[in-house]
Amino acid sequence: MRKFLVVALAMLLAGAADVSAQGLLKRLGKAVKKEVVNQVTTAVNGSESGSHSQAEQPQQQAEESSWGEAPAEQAEQPTKQAVAQNKSSNAKDVNNDLQPVTSPMTPEPKRPETGTTGGHAWVDMGLPSGTLWATCNIGATSPEQPGGHYAWGEVATKSSYTESNSKTHDQDVWEISNDKSSDVAAAKWGNGWRMPTNVEFAELLRYSIAKYEKVGGRYAHVITSVINGRSIVLPAAGFKDGTSTSNATTCGNYWTSTADGFTGAFSYHYGAALGEMGGASRYYGNSVRAVLSKPDHIDCPASGETNGHAWVDLGLPSGTKWATCNIGAEYPDANGLYFQWGEPKDIFTPVRKRNNLHLNRDIKDITANPAYDAATAQWGDGWQIPTKAQMVELANNCDWEVVMMSGRYGFRITSRINGNWIFLPAAGNYTAGTLRWDDFPNADNEDCFYWTSSVQPYLDWGVAYDSYSLREMQINESTGFKRPSIFGVERNYARPIRPVMAK
């Protein structure tokens, strides 16, 4: 089987007041598997982005279509020596170039379960990203207290919350995390505290069970990790619109730092029987739960820097230099942003065919064109999305190992020429039909999906021209077999990008 993780959305909608829609579950080992297989799977359908209602229900993420699946690999596990001896010289067959490799997956040293930073307590929920979650809301001194209500992008409470007095309504502001002028967690707590991004909040929900119950006399969502069993409490505080507070004791509304269009931002909303990610108007007064980034990011040794972005010289014949990080990532093990092919900006819309402007266009080459090439548009001249040929060159001249670094699975790609290396995290992707804010990326911490700038020359089903993407990291639980490949995929999928610098 291609995937060794089982994902389920557990919904208990029997009408009981003390039971909520449980979050997405993902099996990470045998212990968690026993939890997941007993859950009831229910699909949740929702409306498209565009309305900023606190009760909006996002559409459930669709599975990747089977036509794009690589065939299951049945070969025996080769040794490193066999891989080196059998390295193909035929660059036309990409999947022959990317030979199977094996590597031990040694657990990392255990991190502290709880702690304090700047006088504020946090809990390690065991999440793949390593994100640490505060135990209290901003403005609260205990987990069950509601704390303050804050308009998105503002750092103080106020008596009235309206569009006219909002500092960010209809403004060109997209991400406020760790900006002390607009991130209330960074402004009030400092010391690395910040608002969570929509992806970080979705990760929390994916790897947790949410239960609606009373805590200290107030309803709350008790979020319990399916990885390590630790919990945080998100108390109900409602939201402020104008001078009134709605659902103050029954519903929770929590901001993320990520915008949804010019007038909205992503938030987590729950009631007695539902918890979901969705859009809300920026002027609303919502609760804020702060996070800390993991302290143990990997550091990939860089050979140089261009336009403020580090690169590694792997000694490749073409002279191509590979970036140490994905676009939008601060560290080599971070996922970064997700792009549809030929789109120079991160996606904020549903991942659907009609939302990709280049789906049916016969575009021959987007390399280094800032109108299409996200690497050039985001990082400036010299940077570009790698071509298929550059990805094949990387395969032919490097050893690919599946490793875990800082809690993240991915490829450690080591040059056979000079020993330098880069790390590609298994960032997953957003598949067709997925809403950007509806779920954590499909196959996160399982598979690698990275765009190239090259176009696959055939028209598939008369629907769309495909573009090449680094396919995946397959992990077979019984054999430990891993295999990367390159294949064509519809352009409307949203995937990360690892930029290169051509010689």
C-alpha cells in the first residue's frame, strides 16, 4: 500500500450536548491505529469560500484521483551498494533514475512535554511540525478563562467591533504571524509567542480528538492529541460584532494569522456538535490561542546566498544550485507555501480547475518568468522553479534517503560528488476539490510533492495539460521500502516549490 497512515474524520452528531464533532485522526504507529479504526467516518460537505460566516462549513477534502497514482512497488529492498552499482544512465525514464533506497528511521530524543516561555505555559502535543500550544488564551490566566476578544490584525481589545474601525478590513494584508504591530500574541507575550497559522491550527485538529464539555463551569473544546494523549482546553467565548457578544458561553471562535481574501481571515469555530476551520470577517472580535515554533529545526549547511535566500552547491554537472528551504519556509524542514502550477502566489481559494488560470493553456515554458514562475516572483532574479531535467540531474547524482529530521519525514538528498546535502520535507499537497482552509495538506509528513516548471506534452482526457512533479516518498510499513518518482499531474493541484539557481 502506498500510504501507511490512515486518516479519518470522526463525527458524533447524535444530539448529545457534551459530545462534539471529533477532529481528523491520523494513524502514526500501531497505538494510534487502534484508536482510529474504531472511529465512525463521516464526510462533511460545505460551501465555497467567499462568505465569512462564523458557522460556515468547509467542504471535505477529496482524495487524489487514481489515475495519478504510481504503481505499487514489489521489488525487494536493495542495499546501498546495489543502488550505486545499478544506477541508471537513461535520463528519459525518470522513475528508473530515482532508485529505491533504504535508511533507518531512528526516533529523535524526546522533547519536554510541558514548559513555560516568558512566563506563559505551553504543551507539546507531539505534532509533526513540533509546534507548541499555549495552555491559556491571550488575556486569560487559567485554561478555562475566555481571555480577550481581538479583531484580526489588532493588538488591543475595544468597546465596539465594526468594519469602519477595523485596521485591516479590506486591506492588502495576508499574513500577520510574529508581527508585533498586528499579531496580538507577539505584541503581548513576546519571547517567540505568536498567532498560529491556518495550517498549524489544521494540524492540531488533524492529530487530535475534540470533545465538547464543561470545564470550570464553562463549555469548551478539550483537544486531546492522538499521538501522545496530552490536551489543551479551548474555552467558549463567542465572538464580538459591534458592541454585543454572540454565543459567549456555548461557542468558540479562534483566529489564525492567515488572511482569507481582503475582508476575511481564517478561524476555528466550534459549537455543541461541530468544529471546523472557516473564514470570518476581520472586524469580528475573536479569541486568540498563541503558539511557539519548535526549538529544534534542522540547519542545512549553505554554500552561499542570493537575494537573502541560502543555497547549496551539490557539485552538479549543470552547475545548478539548490535552495535550502521551500518558498515561504523559514527552515529546511518547514513546508512553506503551496502553489498551483504557473501561479506566482500562494493559494487562498479552493483548489479547483476553474481557479487555475493556466489549466488548459498550451504554455511551453514558464522558467524564470515572474508572471508564472513562483520562485522568480517570490525570490527575485536568479531563482526559478526547477525543470524536469534539473530534477532528474538531482536524482542521477545524489543518494536519496528517507529520514526523520526535527520530527519531519522527508528526503535527505546527498551529493555523490561533494557530499553536500539538502532536505525535502514530506509536505504533502492540496488535491482537487480541497479548500485551502478546510484541512491540513493531504499526505503531510507522508509524501513529497514538488513542482517542476516543465510541461508534460500530452492533453489528458481533453481536460488539462499536465506538469511534472516530484511524485512521492512511499513508505511501506512491512518492508520499509521507499521510492521517489516523477510524473505528470493536473495543474490545479497545490504543491510546494524548492527553488534553484541555474548557472
